[in-house]
Amino acid sequence: MPISYFLVLSSLLFAFGVYGVLARANAVMVLLSIELMLNAVNINLVAFSAFFTADGVGGQVFALFVIAVAAAEVGIGLAIVILLFRNRQTVDVDDMSYMKW
Amino acid sequence: MAETWQEIVFSIIALVMALAGVRVVTTRNVVHAALYLVATLMGAAALYIMLFAEFVAWVQVLVYVGAIVVLMLFGLMLTRAPIGTGDFDNDQRLIAALVAAALFGVTSWIMVHAFAGQNVEFAREVGTTSRDIGREVFTKYVLPFEVVSVLLLAALVGAIVIARRDLGIQGTPEETS
């Protein structure tokens, strides 16, 4: 089967993630959409390494690194969301414009 | 024949992932969105198994489905945000849909045309073992591995410092309501 199947599926998921980040107002929903985009990237990395390298290890290692960074990102992101909720009683990202010029 | 079965399985997984993915960004319930994300992530794990990447598939299940989504659900519980039905979209929905559709069109067009002429096949017939990945991580990619370790430690400490309640200025604890 051609590699473009995987690439098209991954770009579809990435587009869903972009839509979610742009259109969602709830901060936790934005974090979920970011996870969707990171997953699309991971599918690309694993697909390219499975199709184009002899041993297929490099892309998998990069996918593992992306997963680790995603775990760190979601931990910090949720801590920030919880702090915002404690101080402002809302998780709406449109209300978080105090530092916007 | 094996090719046909591969394509059938891929189509089923892709359909499930696409439907769950579109529900993640359109559903009105945050908990439902997190659970639809679980379906998408499990589909990605199935794709990794199809691509002979078993270790990444199980790491995906353990870390993403087991840890990240559970963390998300805990975050929802702790914020006591309105998690029921509600309008969680802002007023950029139309332009966001346009941007996402344009992005999908451009990237998928580029990718399909870049690999249209060449009929690339799987470079391997057997899976990559955890042994191969471990050897590669601890030899070739040992510096990024250590950097990721420090990053995770920093994220752990940072998350605790950001989210803890009794960390006032100059050691004066804030009133715990």
C-alpha cells in the first residue's frame, strides 16, 4: 500500500487539530486539539521511517521523543489551566487577554 | 492478497480515527472530547502496529491513553469547569474551518504528488524490536534522551510549583479557602 494513505490521514488529523486550536474556547479543549496535532506528526514520523529506512528505528525514536515532550507539555498546560481557573474562575481562552496588547 | 487485507484494515482504522477526530473538535462535552481522543489515539497505536512499530504502539497506549488522557480528565475534575453541554466554540469557527480545510488541501496535495510516481513499499518485513530501539536510544540518540529526561524533571517541578496552592510571596501562605 502506498505511503500517501498514511500521509493523507495524518494531514487530516493535523487539520482537525488546527481547527480545534483556532475554534475552541475552552483551554482544555485546546490542549486536546494540540494532542491531536502531535499524533498526526507521530504517524508521519513512523510511516516515513517504516517506508524509507532500512531498519525503521530513527523515526520511531523521534516519535518516542515527541510523546515524552507531549507528556511534559500537557502536565504544564494543565497546571496553568488549573491556576487560571483558581484565579479567574474561568477556563475560557478568550477571557485570558489581559496581557494582550 | 495480503495487500488487499492491509488496505481494508487501514481503511477501517482510518475511518474510525477520522470520525473520532472530528468529534474531538466538534463535541459540546469536554469529557466526551477526551474519550473520543482516546479512540483516535488507539487508532494511531493500531497504525503503528501496521507499520511494524510495536514498541511505539505500546508506548502510545501506555503514555497517551493511560497517562495523558487520565491527566486531562483529572484536570477537568479539578477545574470544576462547566463540563456538561455548552458552547465551547468561539466566534472564529468559520475562519478556523477555512484555515483547516486549506491546510489539509495543501499538505495532502503536496504529499500525494510528491510520492505519486514511486511505488514505495515497506522497507522491512519484520518488526523493529525493543532491543533495536533501546540500542539506538542509548548510543546514537543518547544526548536527546538525556535532554528529554531533564525536560521531564523540569516539567514535573514546574507543574507542582505552578499548581500548588500554599506558595505565597515571602513565605506567607495564602489563605486556603
